Amino acid sequence: IHIIVENGNITLEGVVANEGDRNLAYMRASQVPGSFSVTNHLRVEK
């Protein structure tokens, strides 16, 4: 997973094993103090 932070905006990129991991990464990133938005570009491995 690549995590890009720019001016409080977080972007998640990469490949995860399943939808649960994708959602967990999004939830964790959303809880980071000072973050304004999270864009989830994570893809589920096929």
C-alpha cells in the first residue's frame, strides 16, 4: 500500500487481498488526526 499525504488529504494506492482489508485501510486513514479527506484507490487482488 502506498500512502500519499498532501495538505491533510490522504490517498491510498495499491493492491490488497480482499475488500475487508480495503475498508480497514480506509477507516484507519480516516482516523488520522489532521486529515481532511481520504481517497481510496486500493484495488482488491483477483
